[in-house]
Amino acid sequence: MKKVALSRLLNRTGLRSILHRTSRWSGVLALNYHRVGDARGSSLDRGLWSAGAEDFSQQLRFCRQQMEIIGPADLPRVLATRRGRYAMVTFDDAYRDNYETAFPILKHEGVAATFFVTSGFIDAPKLSWWDDIAWMVRTSRLRGMELPAWFDSPIVFDEPDREAALRVLLRRYKSMPSNDAPAYLAAIASASGTGRCPPEVGSSLWMTWDMLREMKDAGMTIGGHTVSHPVLSGMTAEKQEYEIMECGRRLASELGEPMRYFSYPVGNTTAFDETTRACLRKAGVSYAFSYYGGYRRFDDWDDYDVRRVAIETELDADWFRCIVTLPQLFG
Ligand SMILES: [Zn+2]
């Protein structure tokens, strides 16, 4: 929270603008969003909401004032110069609110964003594992649960939102081999007393191919994010290849263009490995995006690790402005 206080101080004193002008950073600052709108009262994972609609508009306007907002197709041009500061606006997972709420705002502001799509969610709409876990925790009638195979001590549901318990459960999922995930979800379903979330909750959660085609025709870029959103690293080469190639095949057949851009599910430094990179090369992907913060300098460029900053609802306007103008400190 020191960064919140610092961002306020830098903005109020005018120091932020001065530091922005005098600092030497150059490269690409990619911002990543998941959902746009109002998370209050949702039984799903509220951590996925990146901004309210009005905040999202303001963020786009601020970004545009500061630097050119580019799409992934602009990267070869920008990389040829290796100079200047550029922003990218990206979305992961393909939630329906991206089309209903974010897309009209992007058109109004004249910003072309990139949407990374989990093709299996579009083809057969169902809840993601993180929303499933959130639903089980939030709708449980218990005060907590024991998962002895996974945690040494009981998980206590912190009221009223049970947010801390949820964060612990999600973090554990992200750190386990993907083979263990089905047993983990089944254990939560049993220990919470809720069973798994009913499928109808997920039926209208994602965009449709028609929506994605409309967005592409309006200048948005659509990229891949696997078939089923697993953590790719640690999977066999065959499984990784299926998740990447099949996602690419579905994008190409629905959108009429090959998958050139990709973002790693979860996206931290351990979420992808050399096998993943080899699969991306084989699939013809030009650029792949990670998700562990920071920006990508031109003198440290990596086509398959374009870094992205998480945009989250708890960022206030001061903090956002510091991320955009001083990413070497705040990104
Ligand atoms: Zn994702």
C-alpha cells in the first residue's frame, strides 16, 4: 500500500509529470483486463473485474494522451525503430461483458484492443475453474471446510464476502500440476457441501463467435488463450500442442485468419516453458503475452514473453496514471 501513498504524492505535487518527461523508459506497456463493469454482489470471482465502465473510459483517455496505443500487428513497425513509448490494451478469457460493456467504450474512444479467447469456453460455454471455486465458496452454507489432502489447517470462510478464503484456494490451484486439478475441484465441491456450480450459470458468461467476428470487423484483434485454460508448463508436449494448435484451428475456422497472437493462461513466469515456446513456433504465433507485471523494453525484447500489467479495480486514478507514465516503478 506504500505505492498507493506514493502515487498520490507524485500526482498531487506534479512530480509524476516531471519524472515522466525526464525518465528514459522506452518500450511497450501492455495493460491487461479481464472483465469490465460492476462486480458487486456476484457469486463468481470478483477479482476478475478490472475496472468499472466509467473508470475504463477514463483510463483509455489518459493512455491515449500519453502515448500511441498500438495493436500486436504494429509490433514489427515499432520494433524496427526500437524507440518511443507505446501502450497496448488487452483482455483475457473472453467474458461477455467485453462485448457488451468494453467494446462500445473502445469504439467510442477509438482504441483497438486485443482479446485473447479460450476457445473451449466459446464452443461449449461452461464455468471456468476460478468462477466455479468462487461459486462453491460463496454459496456454501458452512463456515469453513477441511481439505486435508491440500491444506494442513481448515479453510475458514471470512465473512461477508469470503474473499480471503477464495484467494487461498485459487492460489493453491495455480501452483498444482494440472493433472491434480479435477480431484481438487471435486474435493472442494464435497467439503463445501454445495457440489459443483450448475452449468447454466456459465451458459451466457462468454462471448459468442458472432460477437468476436463483429469485434474483429470493427478493428479489434482476436488472439488465442488455449482450449481449456490450463497452466501449460508441466503438461506433456502432446497436451500443450493440443491446447495451442486446436485453439488456433478454432480461431482460424471461425474468424478466417490464422492465430498470430497468444496469451498464456495464468501467465506468470512459471506458467510457460520451452515446450510451450516450441508449440507456439509450430503454430505460427508471432507474439505471446505473459502476465506478471512490468513492461517490455526494446533492448530486452522477447517475442514470446511480452509482459503485461494487471489492471484491477482497486487501482485508483493516481495509481493508474503512475503505472502508465512510470512503469519502471509502478508496472
Ligand atoms: Zn486467462
